[in-house]
Amino acid sequence: MLEIKCPYCGKRSQNEFSYGGDASVKRPALEKEISDKEWDDFVYFRKNPRGKHLELWHHVSGCRQWFKVSRDTTTHEIYKTSKINEE
Amino acid sequence: MQKYSIFSLIKNAFTNHENWEVAWKDPEPKKEYDVVIVGGGGHGLATAYYLAKEHKITNVAILEKGWIGGGNVGRNTTILRSNYMWDANGLFYEYGMKLWENLSQELNYNVMYSPRGIINLAHSDAQLNTYSRRGNSMRLNGIDAMMLGRDELKKMIPFADFSSSARFPIFGGLMQPRGGTARHDAVAWGYARQADSMGVDIIQHCEVTGFEVQNGKIKSVQTSRGNIQTKKVGLCVAGSTSLLAEKLNMKLPIESHVLQACVSEPVKPFLDHVVTFGAGHFYCSQSDKGEMVMGGDLDGYNSYAQRGNLPTLQHVLSEGVAMFPNLSRLKMLRTWGGIMDMSMDGSPIIDKTHIEGLYLNCGWCYGGFKATPVSGWTFAYTIAQDQPHDLNSKFKLNRFSSGHLIDEKGVGTKTWIG
Amino acid sequence: MMQKYRLDKKGYINRKKIISFKFNGKKYFGYEGDTLASALLANGIHLVGRSFKYHRPRGFIGAGVDEPNAKVQLYNKEAKNEPNVLATEVELVEGLTAKSQNCWPSVSFDFGAINNLFSKFFPAGFYYKTFMWPKNFWYRIYEPIIRKAAGLGVAPLKPDPDRYEHKFEYCDVLVAGSGPAGISTALAAAKNGAKVILAEEKPRFGGSLLSDEVTIGNKNGKDWADESISQLKSMPNVIVKNRSQVFGYYDHNMMVMIEKTKDHLENPTKFIPRQRLWYIRAKEVVISTGSIERPLVFANNDRPGIMLASAAKEYMKVYGVLVGKKPIIFTNNDSAYDCAIEFKKNGIDPLVLDIRKNSDSSIVKEAKNLNIKIKFSHGVANSKGHLRVNLATIGKLNNSKSSYENLENVSCDCICVSGNWTPTVHLSSQSGNKLKFNDKIDAFIPNQSRQNETTIGSASGAFTLKKSLEDGFSKGYEISKKITGKDTKSSPPTSNERSSEEHDKFWCMPLPKGKHYKRFVDFQNDVAVSDIELAVREGFRSIEHVKRYTTLGMATDQGKTSNLNGLQLVSNVEKKIVPEVGHTTFRPPYNPVTIGAIVGREVGKNYRPTRKSPMHSWHEKNNAVFVDAGLWLRPRYYKQSNETLSDAAIREATNVRNNVGVCDVTSLGKIDIKGADSAEFLNRVYTNAWMKLPVGKSRYGVMLREDGIVFDDGTTTRISENHFHMTTTTAQAVNILAHLEYYLQVVWPELDVNVLSTTEQWAGAAIAGPNSRDLMGKLFPSLDVSNEALPFMGFKEEDLFGVPARIFRISFSGELAYEINVESGYGIFMWEKIMELGKEMNIEPYGTEALSTLRIEMGHVAGSEIDGRVISSDLSLEGMLSKKKDFIGKRSLNREAFLDPDREKIVGVIPLDRKTMIPEGSHLVKDNKSSLPNPKLGHISASCWSVEYNNPFSLAILKEGKKRIGEKLYALSPLKNKSIPVEIVSSHYVDPKGERVRS
């Protein structure tokens, strides 16, 4: 079971969190004219890397904050967690 | 090639089994092939076999990074079925079932196809209705399906929780009688042996490191054992598809996730069907060795590690015990994980790509094992004819842009929810 | 009472307490502190089971978890039977009843042994080569026969009466294994202030100290262990656990341990769990799991009486049991001499066969001084004895060890073998540690740690006591210092042990000339040397292929004694070195774990939580029949006399249409939304416009996912300028909240909005029917409930007899209707008031079934239509797609497939005979006689008996739906053998203009 450091609450076991997928995917701004390809890239297409993966987690059974986790998809090692507005 | 039979077995017994031939050779890669299949798993081996058998293309190499059959074909729960709602899936997998039915004889290798019936338990009337929609769709597609009532189920699986203490009582179930299991390793080995005998080169411990593409056409494959010229490359590397696609500057509608499975210690057979739990995600059958073979949900985060964590198994086994309370006193013997290509609508991709000569076979989610024959068959057709067969014509890569999604579960792009 | 093989005064058993037990129907006696294995051996019983494939008679190989053969079935009271229990692990309790497995009619006479006669025809993988003809015979004939022979023990079929617990623990240092290395580490770390957990899988602490002749300080090893354990137990920062095995090393130093808490107790108290599963998050893990002796391989090396030398020694030292009185010790290393000396000390003359040419170690000298007969360069070539070994053919090996110079028969009653030691590296490997091969001991040892783990003692390949103690103390100190910052260093005590020399790498004896006897590598699965050779011959050269083809290491012992021998054999045949062949993956669990223990308390009704509304007890008292709606229990109908579900649904729905009904809608998701940008936020998450919704008004809204698919629907009410109350469906409540939080926190953090689930804070009652306004007037006498003052989609806050209430004039039933929310604690008060005041208007409660009927005939969509695969236009909700603003999912709606004019559309369906209910899940087709596959035009999503028209009515999602209104089709349900001619009508079957809700 992963141990994830919520930037707001501290270290907690994974069962308090839910996963939110690739955090490098950015939703295009509302009303912005974009190509079909840009939109499809946002909705469906993923880098799906082996190794370092920046992803979202949600502290559902805690503070209910979404935050970013930098994690290795091969070893599951977590390098860093940060608030959404932090680098 | 030696023919396998009871007679050859007896004959060889008298020479102490010292005269058996190798099941497949271990050749050095040639400089050039007509077709290169990347990935020596079930789908890759089947594709090579059908290329040789159906399309007479035998100058084929299978490149496998490790040992053949070491990926998901060797780490699944061996379930075969075609109990799908959407036509694109139903008709495809049903053709697969027909291939399964003759596979042992065709390959002269006992893959132990066992049509013991797969039962999906339902725990409410609403769920029964959802299953009816699927079951009726199957029947109208010519696929076997039947509804079972609670009383019928009590006779078939009396050890299931029919008591008043069940949190989600069993209301009934949908059964596909021809669904069942097969011996997973045998499938890989059987295809390998026949493909090898028709001239296909099975090259193990050969990692693909890159591709050479010129003017939009595939030219060669770079490997840890040198460059191999070819005009056609088929990718059959579910679990790692995105990694090879990256070498081709392609992004795919796929995420890799780890799925765990486990077996109990062997016990005398008491479960003769494959049964799935409807108030959760759990499936279970009992192998011919007596082990309960069990699986369920993904670990739920992107992963390329063939290992998972215990809470997922705790969750899955709690579903198992909710379904069959007697599992509680058995012991979990072995657990393992496999990497799934989770596609964004839960259905596979078997298609050409924008690169001429590059073909894609991926996105199998949980369901790749049962598809092995039909995936190989249709992919071989697609490669040989340079166009999809009717059966895989809906499994296009561009369906994500066009909106022709094939979403069996209706959960959308959150692949980790499964 | 005779225990013929029990030694006087030896061992750590309690001779004051005699215990009776039954094995294979016969009564025996042992002592408290025995295992089933030691008690059987004390009674001279070696034959304990039959092998999996050939049904060969088998006895004990080991004395612990490495045992491959001695799996028995335990029979207990109630449903407490347990298959596949290791006799070497079961502690003897009064009345224990055990039986051999995989044999019939008995272990000494087993029909299955016929397989052994034909074993020649059953080499590795034989089943892949045969049973293929005729087709279909596999499933019908061969497989059923094979399945009859499958399995070991018999699974209980009743639910498990025992309970299991989980415990979560955090510590600085977890030490797995309480041998000398483990105890030293725990002592050093604990004294330096670390929070330590020391886990021992056996009932007794001490590991090898229990049976090795060593001294530590000025005490013997066992006494030192006992004293150290007492010392550890007295420290507040230490948890010491026996019968506790760490079986899994997971991510982020999460260790999982299983503790046996009940089965060894004679009279367990009522509430004691059977086992306890510990999830332990350890800052550092020290793996001191010891090592396991490898067997030597020779012809017929599987007979009962042939066992590991270390096990024989353990039975003597720990249990005071002789495993035989005419022992042969067969070894390639010094450690087995311990066993020989122990026999000698107990008055038994062993014969030692040593593969090595000589050894000058102190232990061999000691043996020689004791006049123990030793034959160097000798080994066992074959053994005889049907149910117990009684003869060994021994011989002198030639120089190349490829054959024997001479052979002679020696009678014996046990052969104690030692092929050197394999470090127990399972946990290290599970942690991600890439193992390396140590040539000196011919085994893998841990290399580079990936997580915070350290392996010490013989698990790391260090086989001397001195090194174990030194490493334990220094690692315990170093690791704890890193964590606690403290600096209390304790030094290791002096120790004394016998020194030993190198082992001989030779372990697989040649066959006697011209013979084809089986030499077993994996005992339980009957994998012999010839099987592994055959696999390699057939091209199964990868160790994983060998494992899968031969089933080597796949039995319940997971190859603890066989994997390395198998590996060495493959490397010999392939003429490679072992590290080139590699090893198979070590995966949790180290030893099989009871499934119930993994599951814990999530069983029966507690499998998942049950959510109940505050009015649940009222529903129960009023004959409600409940239905699961996700985790919620909702009244499906309120049963009167012997009504059926459909009778009740018709009665309840009719009453709503004619009078007034009340429905518990507490389970609907409720989200409180506050902040200056709330309206803007809703405008983005819903497809329709929200900026201009006036305060005091509700509006219906539909949400999409980004892929354009309809996600959920519900009404949201503007309570004040910057305060909204959102409702969601019961099913999606949890997901919608996370969805809203995602957009607010990740995508649009600039919006000033907060969301909070209030599902559990409000109890909800829907009051529907033509009399509902009258009832509202009674419930809220001071409120003007006229259509003008409280119009459709209006909202008011008012006291309900002193209880603050929210009143929404919204309707799912299509009737004039209101929904009242009060704080949950007042739910029952509200409900009873409604029932009391509604009595004169003929109020009746209605359940979800009537609710469905009402919404279906109105054409309102619900979960059966919003199934995660439809877009707004499929549900005729395209009018709600705002053209003036962007919203979640809008950009996806221009996809080719979504714009297809022939897409599905929601319609109504009526059977032509106006009588036959159309089963939900039926499909609509043009031609009911078409050949298969029959093209499907759509499906029936929901059906009801229309109380308005007194005939069946269904909703369907139908291709080109709107164009087909008036068309005649067939609704087919082959599952129910039904083909129903139907007519397509509008989905708005009742009150299509929506006049009632506005009345």
C-alpha cells in the first residue's frame, strides 16, 4: 500500500486517497478555439510513461483536496507531492 | 514436426523420452523478413501462426524481449467468453470462441479448452435487467446465453451465499454455457510450435530499441541483436504499447495499469463453472489442479510494475468471500500482477496506422487472453491484406476522434476505474 | 501412552501435559508444545501423505514452513475443517483430528498409486501432448477424470464460523525472524530508543539457537535467546510477537504479517479472533529470516524417512523425538554433522556419508572423536522401502562423480540429507532487491536494497553465529541511530560455535548404471530430474518455461526446498552458470495465508456499509420491502397483505396520480455550493444556462463528461445570491462531488466557490399528487402555497411546526409535487407529520418501484437511460445544450458519430395487445424471424404498467427514434423466449405538455 504525503495533511496510507490520472494533461480554456486534435489529446491521448509520472490524487477520505504526485510507474517510488498551484 | 498423441507418448516412453524434438527452435535473427511481429506473447505468436497458415506468409520473425509467453498470456485467469453487449465486441469474440473450439486439434497441442460455462451473478432486479440487455443482444447475435434464477443457481453453486446474511443477495445470473477456460501457457506454446514448424523465426531475448521510418513507411526495426529490414511491422505488446509507440512519436488512448490475480492452494474440485460477482468486481474458477483462480479490480494507478499491493487483493477477496463464504478458510497461495493496456473505452485497437507498414494490436484491457486466437487471426488478415477484416473493422484507432466508441461499461476515460 | 521414539528429558515440550489426538482415525498421544509432525514422529509415524501426481507415499522432509509433503486435513467442530495444513506448523491441541490427503481409501493403500506404475508415460507436460482426440472428449471425458484426481484437501463448503481481525501499526524497525541475528538487531535498536517490532513465525523464539550447540556470553544459545526475549518484552518501545509471520514486503515499506491467535489454544475465549493480519508501516525493515536446508537428490529420494538433517536435529533438540534409530546422514557439507553428533549423544549410531573427499573442520573431528562412522566420497545411490525407507544403496563416487566405484546395501530407517543452505531471501526480493548469486554457498543473496531494508544473518548468506550477532548489533544500532538520533551503542556478546569448512557443490547423485529411477527435485509436485531435463530438451530453456512446463516450485511450498536445485540442474544441462539462468520471481505471500484473514471484518452484512435514511425505522415498521440502491437501502414498496411487487407498485402509483403519496428521497445526492462565482461555476458544469436563475428558484440541469457523454442530471436551487443547493442521482452523488472539486481546485482555481456534500445532513420527502398542495397547506399553515406564491420550480424556507425546512416545488413523478428537506435528526418527525396530516387526503407512502412507474410514463430519464453511453440528444435533451456558452464536454459534441442524424433517440413503446409487459433489456427489431445476427434497432431501457392508461408502457433508446413514432416493431427477449409486437410512441406518454406539474 502506497504511502502518500498529502501536502495539506501529511503522510497517509493510500486507502484514504483516490487516483485522478495524468496531471500533465491540461484542460483547454473555455471558449477557446482549438483544433480537434488538441481536444482529443486532452480527452483521450496519454503519454503513459514508464518512470516518472506526474499525476493527480484526491484526498477523498481526508481534506478532499486534489494535489500533484510525482511517482515512478515502475518502482512506485514517490519523489514529491505538491499542491496544485505549486511546481 | 513430431505429431503429439497418445501413441507418440507411449512410443517415447520406451526411449525414456530422450527423443522428443524441441518445440521451437532458437534461431539467430536474419537480416530481413517480410513481416516482423514485435512481442512473443499470445497475440504475437497467434498472429505469426495465422500469417503463415492463412496467408502463406512464412518469412516472419517474432521478436520477444524476454521469453515467449511471459507477458499477459502467462499471467491471466484463463477465462474465455463472448458475452458482450455491443455487436463489435460480441461478433468478434464469438468468432474467437469458434477458433477456441478447434484449437487443440488445429495446433496438435492440448490447450484444454473447457466450456464449463461462465455465470455472471446479479444482485438486484435492475442488474438482471442490465444483464438481460446484454444477454438478449448476445442471443440476437447468435451467441449462447441464458438467464438463471436463484433456485437454479442454488443447485449449481450451493456454496454461494444464499443466506439472509448476504449484504447483496443473489437474484439470478446470466450464463454463457460455452464460456469457460483454457490452459494459458499451452496456448502460447501451441502457437509457437506450429508457427515455428511453418518457418516463423521465434527470436527470444531480442529487445526492440527503435524503428526506422522513411517517407512515412516502415523500413527496419532496430533491436538489441541488430537491425532487421522489413516492410511490415505488427505491434503485439499489450501492456507496453505506449513505450514502443513513443519510439514512433505516437501517443495512444491507452494507460498501463497493473492487475493482480491470485490462486488458492489446490483443493478437491467443488466449483465447475466460472463465476463472477455482480456486487463488486470478482471472478473465480477452479483449475484442473484444484486451485481457485481469482481476480478482480486494477490496483488503480498507472503502473508498469508487475506487482501490486495487498489492499487491492483484500478488496477483491472480500468480494470473493461475499460470493462464496467458504473461500474464507482456504489459503491464498500465490499472487502476481500483469500490466494491462487500458484503452479509453475499454475495447481493443486492431488497426493500420498513419505509418505505412505499421500495424497496431493493443488496448486489450482485462480481456486479452480470450481474444488470443481471433486477435491473431484478424491482425494477420489486417497485415497481410493491408486492411482490417470486417470483424475488427470497428476497432479503429480513430474511433476516439470520430466518436464511434465501443464502451461496454459506460465508465468513460477513467481507465483506472476499470 | 507409548511414544516409542520420544527421548527422555530432551526438548522444550511440556511433559506434564499429555495431549491425545487422532490421525487417520487412530488415537495417539503427544505433549503440549508438540507440533502434529513431532507428535507423529514420536509415535514412529513417517508416512503422512501422498504426492500430487504419482501418489507416491511421502513423509516429513522438514520441520517448518519449508515442508513440501506433510499437508493434512484438519477436522474440527462445526465448519472449522481446514484443508492443506502443514503438520509441521500445527500445534498439538487436545482432540485434534487430522487425516492424510490425496489418497483413497487410505494413505498406506492408495488406488491413486496406479499412476506411479505408469509414471513412465506421464513425464512433464504429457497432458499437452494427448487427450486431444476425439474433439470434445477433453471437456466431457478426460477433464472430469483429471479433476477427480485434482486438489489436495477438501474445502469446507459452509461459511467460516471464525472471525479475523486487522491491525495497523507503525514502527521504526521491523525485525522479521527471531534467530540470533534478529534478536541482536532488536536489542540494539530498542536500547537505542527505536520503536521495534520483532516477529517470529514459530511458537518459540530463537530460530537456530533452539537446536544449535552454541554458547553466547556464558550461556547456551537457547537461554540467551529466552533472556533476550524477556528483556525485549519488558521494554515499552518493543512489540514481540510469536506465531507471527511477515509474509509480504510491499511498496513504501508496508509489511504485512499474519499472527495466529486461536488455533493453538485449547479453550479459546469467545471473542478471540482466529488470526490477525497486521499492516505494518516500518521506517526500516531488518530481514533475519534465516536459511533453509536443501535436499540432496538421488534415486527414490522421496521415501518416508528421508528428510533434511536440520529437521532431524530439530525434532531431537526441540521436541525430544528421534526420527529413526538406524540413521544414515548424507551430506555435502559440515552442518549435517551436528545432526550425527546429536544422534550419537542420544545413544544412536549414525552412518555418515559425505560427498567430500575429506574435511578437517572441528565438527568433523568431534564426530570422529565420538567414533561416528564416516564414509567420505560416498553417497546414497538409491533407496528402498515401500511405505518407509528401509534400505539404502550406497556407493563410493568415482573421481568425476559420474558413477559409483562400488555399491552396497545398508539397512536404515531414516536418511538425513543436507545439500547446504539456501538463504531465505523472499522478503528482500519482494522489496525490489535484485539478488546476486553467491558462488561460495551456491545460492542467491540480497544485493542492492531498493526500499529501506537490510538483510542480515544466514538470510544474507552469513552462516556463522559470530557474524550474525555482530551484524545484528551493529545494524540495529546504525539503523536506530538514523531514526531516533540517539547514540546508545550495545556491543555483541562473545560466542562459541563449531567451525566449518566449505561444502561440495555436488548435490545430484548419478543413477545406478542402467537404471531409470526417479530422482525428485520438487516433492509435492513430483518433478524429477528427468522432467527438468526433458523440458530443456524440448526447448523450454528459460527458467520460467521450465517452471511452467514441469510445475517445478509451483506447489504449496512454492519451491522452498526445490527451486535452487532445479535452477542448478538447468544450469548444468545448459552448461551455463546459475546467474545466467536467473531465478523465478519471489512474490508474496512467503507462505500461504488464510483468505479470511486477508479479508478481515468485511464479511456478511459488513461486506460493504449499509446506508439508511433517518426514516428507515418507520419504513421497517410499515412493511417496507427494501431494495439496494448502491450502498443505500430504499423502500421498494410497502407491502399490504399478500400483494405482489407489481400490485403494490400499481396501487402506490395510482394513489399518487389520484390523491397524494410520499416518498423518501433522502438518498439523492445533495451538494451545498457557496461563493461569489457559484452561478458561473454551474454555468460551466451544466449544459444549460444558470447565470440568470433568480433567488428562490430551482432549475433542472444535465452534466456531461468531457467526452460528451451524459454524466448525471438533477435540480439545483438558488437559495441566495451566492448560495446554491444541488441535487444529484443517488448513484453518482460521490462521483459528482469529486468531479466538482476537481474543476474547482485543478482547472478553475480562480473561481470563488466552495462545495460540500450535505447528503447526510438533510432528510428528504417528496410529496406528490393532486392533493399535495392541500397537504402542504396543512404542513405549513403560515405559508402561502398557492400556485402564484409557490410556483413550479419555486423554493421557500419555512418552519415545519418549529423545525426549519426547505421546500422545493419540483417533481419527478410528473404530478403536482413538492420536496421537503429538514435536518436529518428531524426526518422522522417530518415523515410522521406528513403521514398524520395527509391521512384525510388518503396519503400513502410509495417506494422506488412506484416512483419508477411514475417517471417512466412521464418519459423522465433515470439511471437506466443515463448509462454512461448516451449523449444529450439521445435522451431528447438537446434543447438543454446552450449555444451561447461553453461547458464541460461541449467540445466533444461535434464528433462525427454524435452528429449522426440516425442516432438513437428515446421513445415510448406500447405492446400492440396492450397487455404484455415488455421485459426490460429486450431489443427492438424489424423482423422477429430474421436469421442471426438479427440487426438490433434499440433496446427497452425501462418498463412499467401505466397506471394512467392501464396498459404496459416502456421507454426505449431506438435508432432514428423520432422518425419511427407510429412504426410497428418487435420487442425480442430471447432469454425469456418472448417476441412482442409493439408500436413506437412518444416517450411523453402522460401529460405530454407538463400541465400537471404547473397546476
